[in-house]
Amino acid sequence: MKVKERLILIIFVLLVTTGTCFAQASQDMVLWYQQPGTEWTQGLPIGNGMIGAMVFGGVQQERIALNESSFWSGRPHNYDDPNAGPYFSQIKDLVFAEKFQEAESLANDHFWGIPNSQEAYQPIGDLILTFENNDFTDYRRELDMQTGIAKVSYHQDDAIITRETFVSWPDKVLVMRISSDKPGKVNFRAKFQGPYLETSVAENNNLVMDGTWKGPFSAPATGMDGLIARTKGNGLKYEASLISRLEGGQSEAWGDTLKFKNANSVTLVMSIATSFVNYKDISGDPKARCKKVLEEVADKDFSTLYRRHIDDFSNLMGRVHLQIGDASANEKPTNERLRAFRNGDSDINLEALAFQFGRYILASSSREGGQPANLQGIWNEATLPPWGSKYTANINVEMNYWPAEVCNLTECHQPLFGMIKDLSEGGSRTAKTYYNSTGWVLHHNTDLWRGTAPVDAARYGIWSMGGVWLCQHLWEHYAFSGDKEFLKENYPVMKRAAQFLLDTMVEDPKHNWLVAPVSMSPEHRYQDKNGNLVSVSPGTTIDIALIHDLFSHCIEAGKILNTDQDFSGKLTETLKRIPPYRINSQGSLQEWIEDWTPGTEGHNTSPNFPMFPGSSITLRGTPDLAAAINKGMEARRPGGGWIGAWNACVWARLERGEMVEQYLKSIVGSYADNMQNPHNNQLDSNFGFTAAVAEALLQSHAGEINLLPALPPGWSNGSVKGLRARGDFEVSIKWIDGTLTKVTVFSRAGNEFVLKYKDKTVKYETEKGNTYSFDAMLKSI
């Protein structure tokens, strides 16, 4: 071979393997498989908070399922019923007369939004790639969670075919590169399909799909589908615009299809945009938006796009590493490990993988510029998804963000803060319309259009604490970061949520406590004195905890910002009059204002809110109440879903590592092949699992940094790097034989901290930017 020919070949090989030039996969963050995915929960999710894609890895036909976080059914809409307000006082009177069924019936008849169901998150469609040859060997499909790259490779004839796909946040595009290690071996066709597609045109090296959401949905409004509005007419517009870049070979545009023949590699770069401007305005131009994005990447080759994406994504994912178990277990495909785990094999390294998966999907589904992560994160293939794939504010959307601060993904919290501000605007109107109140309110659900009125049914929707709970996330961000500018900007939102409570709380005539008069323990009924199953109740335990937390946070914020002393005084006096936590006849924390018999749902965990995610009950600060929560938890059995994840977090706060271990195993055992929670495709369980792991290793809610408070017994040796503690600290921990051996604390702000390990504590003053190391005796080393 001539020197010139050899040089050309070397350059070609470097180009087609360019991905390996920038980053090697860290095996503790890789999911991998030896066959394509055929079901939704076998796909590999990638995203940048705006564009979501599910990569299945088919050899003859690849399906890339596409979402855009602002593409929903419906259009801007005010859900408030102007005639609902007068019924509030009637419902309240019935509640205090203990006519709970009548109160619930009146609410079902008159105290709802228009319509009484909200909109649904929608799919954009699919990019379908059809390949000519279906013969292959040595297939591998993987998701590198460190880099956010989904990769497929296989041998075909005498060539290795490789596909690398990612969604870049810096450049706002989906990028897919299909390459071969032998020249001229890349041959395929590309086209779009989708439920709302209006036009799809291939021209030159471009492929463009345009569409418009059109309603109503044709399916009957029954069952779970009945919880989605049947809005008529047109809504959001969208465009998916793809450009192709060939190395060698030829391309041909034919109708709605691009054809590629005898290429060395093909890079597809796609932008997706909608007409969404904000929840009140859908006049945006998706075509112009796509054009602008693609023009901005026109001079960026694959190597540049790849590097920029990895630099950004690895910065997020590389902050935290959890090392437990045998990393060599990942030499076995992930689905095989899961199968063995479900059959009882021990694989604690798989639990570490599940921990990172929760961080990964948050980093992929919630970034600045996009909507918050919904029930399915950012990935949905159904026009009528379970529960509408909405934002359910009586646990689910909050659980999505439990890992954000402690797991060092604070940037990913930002879309939720934006939604809270939106909700506080519309919620002010709802507060006035339904309660004749100032401040703002959110009930149990919201959607892209920021609906704040009660929806669905009284047993779910007549709960006015959704906004109060969301305000906890504003405070937690401040508690972890110490960002006073953020607190100053968001304190008015917190204050107005508290003002709503001050306006609507009334004296319970039976106990003389100040209570939210019309509420419930979310999604959990009780038997009243006549044996009827009802939901509506004043003064539930979760209400007490939420009021306590919000008022306390507002009082503390007032001190920090040196403002609103009179308002803080009102909150302080009101706190003295709310119901105390009580222990019921079974020795558990009482859930309702009376010691009623719980209904049969059995999944409710809301009375545990004051232990987690709240902190008004702590293990050492209020030991009797903590013991009552422990008593109630003993009756529960490990399981998956968001319920199991919340229970695991509560066990961690109770410092019961053996129970945390049981729940973590149960949750991982419930996961699908791609590590997602398969039940209704809800990802809250994944986020909650990650939060539970963090709580087991590090807690900082009680004024001290508590090390390994609920370490699972089976995690005898390990280390964790990069978890965050309140006060703006970053903490890394190492343990051997279940005993702490080393901890380092990086002080971002120079605050003082109290370090706790078992019965030892040490108080330490710090300087900003310094790192402090301690051993098991909490002595400096």
C-alpha cells in the first residue's frame, strides 16, 4: 500500500471512530444489551430538557421516538369556574357539621374547573430509519449515562456499523451519526411519522415534518382516559427539521424520504420546536425557531457537536459517583442482571446503577429552556398517556425533584421554579374565584397551561396544598445553595402562598384549632362515624406539616432578608394555633383530625410528610413522634413505584438501614429492562429511589451533616463522592466493613458545620473554597 493511501485510510478510521477519541465509558454508568429494544421500556432515553428521544436500536428498522417538552394537547385556557366561589362556604359548613359525604357530593357537583380534567403531554412522532441488510452479529446497544450517548454497534458483512445518538443542550439539537469502519457501507432511508403530521417533505439533504395538535381525542372519556380533557379544535404547531451530512456516497430526496447510499458515514442533525411562547401565548413560529437553531450549528462538525455535548453533560453526571458492590458485574448485560436480581441474586452494584439512572433522567429531562419533568419525565409515545403525563402536585412532581439538590444537579431544578412562578400568577385568580382569598393556590394537578383549579374528582382534587408543597422546593434550593438573590426573588411567591392559608384557615369549632377547613389526606379515604368511606376532612396531618414548613420558611426568610416583620409575627402567632401532631390508638402518627379508621387504598404515605420530605418531626428532636411514624411504617411491606420510594426515604430518616435495604431491593426488582419504572411509565419512582439512596448516605435536614445514617447492611464497603449538604457543602464519604473511614467536606460558602457520625459530633468553622478531611473519629486528617 502506498504511503498516501495508508494516510487516507488512517484518517478515515479516525473519523468513523471519533466518539472514542473524546471519552471512554465509565462502566459504573453504562446500561447495555445484546439485542434491540422492541417495547417502550426497552428503549434508551436521551434528552436535553426540551427534546426527548427514545432509541430502540433496531437493525433493519430503527425507531427514534420524539418528544418536545412544550408539545401538549389543548391551548391557553383559564380553568376557573366563575360560579364556584359561593359553594366553598357551604362545603365548609357541611364539613364542620361532620356531613362529609354531603360535602364531598356538593364539591363534585359545583366546585370544579371548566372542564374538570386537564390536558395531556403529547408525542411529536418518530424518525424511522430503514436499513437494507438485516444480517448481523456481535450486536451491542448501550447508554452511557456519564456522557448521555446512546450507542449501537454490530458486525455486518465485513464491516462494523456504529450509531451514536445524543441530544445536546448547548446546541439544542439531536445528533445521530451512523458510520462504518469500511468505506461505502452505510445505506439506509429516513422518514418521519407522527399522530399529528400534516406535511413531511424531503429536499436536498433535508427532511422536514410539520404538524398541529388537533382535538378532541376520539377515545371515550372513561377510566384513566377520562382524566384528560376533550378540547376541540387546533392547538400547538410543531416542526421537526433534519439536515444530513454525508462523508462519501450519495443522498437522494424522494417524496417524504431521504435515501443514503454507499456512504462512509452520515450525520443527522435535528431541531424540534413548537409554537409555545408561554402558558398564555402559542403564537411562536416553529419553522423560524428550527431554522435559527440549525443555522447556529451549520459550522459545527460532528466532532465539535460531540465534544460540546459531552463537556456539558459529563459536568452534570460526573459530580457524583457511588461505588458499591462488584463493578465487574457490568460485564453481564443489564437486562440479564435485572432478571437475576428479580430471582433473588445479590447485585448491589446494580442498585448503584439505578441510583445513577435517577440522576441521569433528571439531567436529561429537566434543563433551563424546557418544561419541568412530568410524570414520564420527557418521554411519552401515547396521545392518551396514563394520567395525562401531567404534573401531579400531591406527591409526584415534587418527588421528581427530590434528588436535584442533594445529588448535585441544582441546575436541573430551574424549570420547576419557572413553573411555580407561572402557577402563582394563575393561582392568584383561582384563590379569588374559589375562596375569595388573596395569595395563590394550586390543587392536586396542573399542566402546560398552568391550570390551578380543582379537577378530576373531590376525592383527589379538593386539596388546596399543591402550591404550598411546591414552595418547599424554593426553600430547599436556598438551604442547599445559600443564594440570597434567589431567595429575594422567590420570597414573594412563598409569602403569597402563606397569605392564602392565613385567609382561608378558620377555627375548628370542635377543637378550637386553626385549620384548612376543606382538605384531605391525598388519595386516602377514611371511615366516618357512620362507616362511610369519605375523603374530605379539615386539618389533616399533611396539612399541618405543610403549613408548619411554609410558615417557618417564610419567617426565616424574613429574617435573612430583613423584611416583613409584621407578617412574620402573624405567621408565628398562627403556628401556635394549628393542630399538634397526635398519636392514634394504634400507636402511629394520626392521619386525620380524628382517629378515624383508614380506607382500603393502603398506599397513602402523606402522614409521614413531617418526617420526609418535611423536617418538623426528627428522630432526635421529637423522638415520641418519630417512634409513632416508625410504628406505622412497620405495618407496610416493601414494594415498587412512588409509594415504595417514599417509604424508603422515610426509613432513611428513621435511620433504619435494614429497612432501606429491603425497599431499595424491591424497587430495583420492579424496574423494566431499561431501568424505568414500568407502572404507567411513571418515572417518579426512579427519582425517589435516587433520593432514598442519598438520604441513606447523607442527611443535613436537622442542623448537622449526618454521615451514613441509614447505610444498608449489605453495602459493607463503598464510597460516594459529591453529594451536597445544606449550607452549601459538598461531601464525599468512604467506608469499610460498614464503618466510616474517611470523609471530606468542601465548603463552597465558608459556613460553619456540625459533622455527625453515630454518637460522635464535631463543630467546624470553614473558609470558602477549602476542603476539610476527617477520619472515623471525626478527627482532622
